[in-house]
Amino acid sequence: MNAGREQHPAFMPSAMEPKDEPSGRWEPPELAFYYAMVGCYFFAFGMQFVLFPSLVAFFLGATPAGVGLAQSALSAPMFCFLLFGGLLAERAKAGPTLAKLHVAFAIASIGLCAIVMAGALSYTILIGYAVLVGGCAAFMMPVRDAALNGVVMRESARGRHTPIATAAATTTAVQIGAQIAGILVARDAGAEPGPYLVLQAIALSIGAGISLLLQAPKPTGHERSVAGALRDMRDGLTYAFRNPIMSPMLISAAYVGVFVIGSFQVLFPLIVRDAYGGDADTQAARLGSLFAAFWGASFISAVILSRTKPLKRPGRAMILSHLAGAAALFTFATDKPFLMFMAIVALWGLNAGVAISMSRTIVQGAAGQRYLGRVLAVYSMGFMGGAPIGSAIVGFAASELGPRTAALIPAVGLALAAVALAFLTPLWRYGGEPTDQPN
């Protein structure tokens, strides 16, 4: 969802590095290395989608409120540190920085594996792990996304021309595909998650090695002082909240974080455990199947949209997809066979792919190029800030009402928020025209 960040002028290689002429000798395919690095990380991230809630809900048998708080601990650091990650991306050399962050994540996975294998896993330890890996992800995301533009420019200088839009679309496809692969692999973790945590660490370690093959120099042109960084942060926030389209988009990001991501993270494992039962292996397999159905369907709709004529009203499509998501959440409150539940989740995923694609289209079209990197960081913070709130709310509601009935809370909230966005903001009529404001 952050592929647009690489278009920020601060990340443009022309401002950071010389333009090399083709040397006549073969150069390694840096763009392929970039795709491989993205694939390694999101394979591990896909495994995390299944392993973490499985450890909380199935391995430790936490209460619904405990599951919600654990998921909040995983996403809260993203909200706290993501904007600082955007500042780091404007100031740090991408390859070594990404390698260090991959290694930190891998060490956390190995440490968690050792604790699980020793039978010493506790809820407190799992919360600490969640905070650590969430912090790594917050810094890794903007650095990785910002590196893409430089890779494309260096490849062009070597005679291998790839349009930035094509590279961004390919990166998104690699991301979702690798994530689905990780989910499917982790489906078999069941009551023995240790070896899968090792596999996760191996994938991250390979990603760290590949990161070192990126040849981006250290960015220049940004003040290195704390005051300069804080000034950049303030300017980005001010611009985002004053832009007539970006402001409601930030609102949409926040309510999607609360009502979609929060419920998505908590309701799936709780409904699988409490409504469908089975042993730990069966529950982990079902949870993985749900995530795979959701993300696989999202991938399909995103690919279809990328190959068709752009929609004239992206804001309208996004709002309608949110209403369809609310309808899917309403159905969670009723008993149904697991296959029907998975089919509904897949339909929800198709609509989510539309929402993700339209959100990216609107943000990239509405935000001024000078601020795009910071605006995307702020937009991502809306998701990450809403997610822990939603996870906690749904978790506590599930403790009191049961997970199925608790699904009505995000369903109603999402529907009301989408309707309000349609009537009270310009998004319903927005046709993709630039809304940049002079400075």
C-alpha cells in the first residue's frame, strides 16, 4: 500500500546520485534483487499473519481481550514510529539499513523459537516480541519503498528500462504473492510452531543478504539536525491535513484501521477457535485458509484493476467497497459452515483489493510531489493508529458478547463512517484531478 512513496522528490536519484552512462560490461540485475528482497520479507510477514495469532489464541489459549491486546501490541509501534521511519528513509543508505532491520527481525524470531521450544512462552514475552518486530516494520517499510525509485533509475542507466509504474505494480504483486505463500506454509504450524519460526528467520536472513546488493548511495539534501527532522515532520502533517482530498483520506485510513484491520486481526482467530473448534493443527490450518482466501482475492481484484481503464470516480469506488466490507462483517454474526465463511471472506477480499487500489490512486493523485513521501507515511499511520484501537475494542467486546456478536460493532462503525465520508467530504465526487496547493 505504500508503493507510491518512491515518487517523492526527496527520493529521486537525480537529487542523490550521478547518472551513469552504460559501461558496456554486464551489471547485476538490481531490480531483480529488490523484488527478491521484497519477496523474502513478505514471505516472513505472511507467516507472521498465522503464527502470531496462533501462538496467542491456540498455543497460549488467551482470552478474547488478550488476543485483542496482543494484536494491538503488534500494530501500535507502527503508528508510533512510522513517520520517523519516513525521515530515516530520507537520510539513511538503504542497503545496510534494511539489512540491519531484517537481521533484528530474524533474531527476534530465533529468540521466540528458543523460548517456545523450551516451553517457556508466556503472554508477556509474546507482547515484547510483538513490540520489537512492530518497531522493525515501522522503520523498514518507508526505507524499502523509498529505495525503489533509485533502483529503477540505476537500471535505466545500465540500459534496462522499466517504467516506475510497472516496477511499483510488480512490487505489489510480489508482495501479495509472497505473503500468500507465507500464509499457506504457516497453515501447517499447528501445535509445533518452532520450526516455522526458524523458517521465518531464514527468509529474513536471506532478505538481509540481498539488501546489501542494493547500490543506493546515502541520500543528501536533508538537514541532519533533530530540528530539521521535526520541521520536515511538521510540514508534512500540516500539508496532509489541509489538503481537501488528503484530509478525508486520512479519516478513511483511521476508520479502516479501527473497523477493518482491528476486527480482521482479532475476529478471525477467535471465530475459528470458538465457533469451529478442532485441535491446534486444524485451527491453524483454518486460520491460514481464511487469510489466504482474503489476500488471494485482494490480489485478483488489484491485478484486474491494474489492467483495465482507470475508474472515473476512485473515491466512489473506495467508499462502495467499504460498504461491501461492512456487509461482510454483518454476516459474521450468524452461524454458517466454514466453507461458506471462507467464501464470504474471499468476497470481502475482492472488495478490499478495490479499496487498496483506489486508496493508492487517490493519495498519489491528490498529494503534491514535494510532500508525497511524508503524506504516505501519515496515511499509513492512520491505519496503524486505528488498528490497535480496533483490536482492543473488538477483543473486549468479544469477551462480553462472543466473537460473532462482536462483529456487529465494526460492521456498524464501518458502514456509518463510509456513509459520512460520502456525504460530508468531496471524495464521492472526486475524479482523480490534482488538488495540490501552492506553498
